[in-house]
Amino acid sequence: MKTNYKTVFVAFSSQKGGVGKSTFTTLAASTLHYRLGYNVAVFDADFPQHSLMKMKTRDLSMVMENDFLKKAAFRQFTAINKKAYPILQHKAEGVLQAAQDFLESSTVPVDYIFFDLPGTVNTPGILKALAGMHHIFTPITADRVVMESTLVFTQLMKDVIMKKGATSIKTINLFWNQVDGRERSPLYEVYNKLISELGLSLMDCQIMNSTRFRKESEADARTIFRCTLMPPDQRLMNSCGMDRFINEFLRITKS
């Protein structure tokens, strides 16, 4: 591939488990690769779970056992004329070099590499890996424990790692996740003000709370949401706000 091609390194990162890092990685990667025409790769460095590697294995089995999805996948891959995006397993330590080695050997230019990283700063190599990202996206919920953990972590990234200069980070972007549209919690206003006062970036989009984020497609499904082989259903994207997230994501990463 051309050495001057600018591949964007992205991580969904948080110091709080269960906020959806792997889910958002899958949704963004699959939307960009299968629907929007970008070439994507994913490094699953969330040792020892490696949940994305396991998800791809389950997705392959599900598609092969479901005649409707099998035909849909065949039509998709024939139309886009490219393979499924690769998911490569690695530890956080050394993952940046592994990504560079992958780019060197790639026969096609890669637009985005997503990194699914561990959720603790104690993991060997994690801070160096995060410092090598171009853009970090951090899901937040209106929960005191989540917010305290996230804001401390984000301040560390912004005030220590980014100011030292030995980093590739261009933006760190917080975004509201699991928002209940029926509830107007005063916590949102409080935290929005705090985020602004700390000089942190908050995305305009909000991801609505949905059971779709917590389950994969059933064996007899005719719609796809969280899947490594096909893009999420457009209606489901619209209903939870992921369509607006992707538009804002592209504005940030392509600017």
C-alpha cells in the first residue's frame, strides 16, 4: 500500500466496564466497512476476554445456519466486492507496532483501524496504546460512579498524556449513552456543565437506551444489529441514535 496513506487509529475507551466499548467498536466498524465504503480493520486487544474474536466466530455460525442471513450476506459481499474486515488478536502491549506491521503488509489502503482495549490503566502497554490513537471516543452514562471514573481518566489523558507531546491524540470525545428518552434527569445538566468547565469535548449526539445493545441476533433473525459480518439495520440505527453518532464521528475523524 502507499506509505503516505493516512490511516486513522480509533479507540472506544473507558475505565468503567460494561459501558459498551466492544459494542460500539463493532457497530462503527461494520457501518463504515459494509455500508459507507471505507476499509476497516480491528485489533482486539482486550486480553484475556477477546470478545470481538469470539463474536466473529458466533456471527459466522449464525449466518451459516440462517438461510435468510446467508442470502443477505452473499448479496452484500457481492455488491461491495470486498471481504469482511479482519479482526486481529493482540495484547495492548505492542499493539501499535502490530498495527503498523499490518498496514505495511496490507494489499489495500486501510481507512480506519479500531482498537478494542482493556478497561484499566494498570494493563501493561495500555497508556502507550491510547497515546497512539488519533481519536478516542468515550461512552458515558448519568451515573455518579461512571462519571467520576470517566472524568478522572479523561483528565489524565488530556492534561498529562496530550500535554507531554509524545502522543498522536487529536481528540477525546465523550458521548451520552443509555439515555432514557422518557426521563429528564437533572444529572445531565449538572454533568454537561462540569464537562464544559473541565474543557472536555462532548458530542452532540445521544445514544438512546435499547435492549438491542445487550443482545446479538437470534438464530432465526431477519434483522441485524450488533454483527461483525454485516452492517446494523438502518431502522434500528435511526431509532437509537447511532446514525447521528456515525455522522458526527465522520465529521470529527475526517477534519
